[in-house]
Amino acid sequence: MPGFITKYKKSILILALFTGLFWLLTIQVRNGRFTLLERPVLAVSGILERIITWPFNTVVSIGKGYVFLVDTRQENLRLKEELDRMRIENSAANELLLENERLRQELDFRKTQQPSTVAVQIIGKDLSPASSTVTINKGSADGIRKDMAVITPEGVVGKIQAALSGTAKVILLTDPGSTVAVRVQRNREEGLLEGKLVSCALKYVSYYADIQKGDLLVTSGLDGIYPKGLPVATVTKVKKHEASAFQTIVARPAVRLSRLEEALVLVK
């Protein structure tokens, strides 16, 4: 212990002196009196107080900033959730508007058609590498029978392949088993449209027939299934072979079959 005091003698004396001055200063301040020596001591003590309290104030400030950031992040998350919810609601509303517009078009189209029609919805799709069919939500109980035409306001979809009591299967234009008697609207050239899965082919058209890209093919009514004059497909490719008596003609269905949701069955 004496060795410790001897080693830090000067430091202990300075600390004791400062403590004594600070005590005297405190007494003077309480009595409202300041001497010439007390003023610089008071200034030094103020500096020391600021040095001592700075880390604490800094920590407090950082803590307040952190709390503010946490509150801000929570508010951002809440606003994002509300925005996502509004987007979902808006999407659902748009879907209802689009469905309403499609149904309105079908209703207007039905009014212009002489045959009676049954409105149906697509409830299943079978787009395998070998066939293109869809299932509708109505069947024989609604008067639907095999080989009845299925259409939309845009044109021909296909025909009924089989009907049960409450559902029916429709073979689409693009199915390899589908054939439709058609004619070119522009010049009345006739042919048979066959399904090729992703497109259709116009068969048995003479090498000398005038067929052009962009020609609209409409039903001829000669197959006894589809009424005359319905849009069927648009010619997208024409190729002639000197060794063949017929042209190679590719056509795209007028109806976007991949987006099909509703249709009409011609029951008469």
C-alpha cells in the first residue's frame, strides 16, 4: 500500500486538490458567490461534465433514432400490405368487368343468331400432344347432343364430341380429328379445314386456286354441322408444289382457343 501511494503520489495530490476546489466551489455556488479562481474552475468542470455525459447522450440519441427507424419500417410494411390487398381487389374487379363484357358480347351475338343456343363455361382442358379437347359445364340435360356446333362471337370453336347429363366434351378446331367444311370469303373457293394441334390445314384446294395469306375462311354449311358464314380461321401460309395437285395451306383459328372461358352451343 505505501508503494502504491508513493508511485501515484502526484496523481493523488492533483485529484485531491481538484476535489477540494470543486467542493469549495459547490459551497460558493450555493451561497451565490464567485471568486476570481472559481470562475475558471467552474468552466473546467463544465467541460469535464460535457465529456462525461457525451457518451450517454449519444447512446440516448442513437436509441431514439433506432426506435424511429423501427416505427418507420413497421409503417412501411403496413402500407405495403394495404397496397397488395388493393391490387388484389383491383385485379378481381377487372376480371369481373372483363367477364361481364364477354357475356354481354355473347348475349348480343345470340340475339343475331337464328338457331337456339346454350351458354356454357369451360371447366376442363385436355391439350395433350395427341388431342385438343375441353369440357363444358352442361350436357344432355340441357339439350346438348353429339356433333352440335360450339361457337363464340369471334367464330367457330369446335363441336360436341360426347355428352353426359351434366357435362360434355368439345373437340376443338385444332384437334387432329376435327374437320370443318369452309370456303374463302374473298373468292368462295372451298376446302376442308383439318386440325393440326397448334394450327389448322386447309386441304384439297386446287393448285390453281387463288388463295392468299390473310384470307378469311368461313363455314360453308356443307358438312351439316356448322351454319353457313361463321368465321373459322385466317390463312397464314400458302405454298404450292409442282408435283402435287393441291396447295399446302396453313391457317390460324379465329378464336383464341388457349384463352377460351365461355362459349355457345348451337342446339338447333
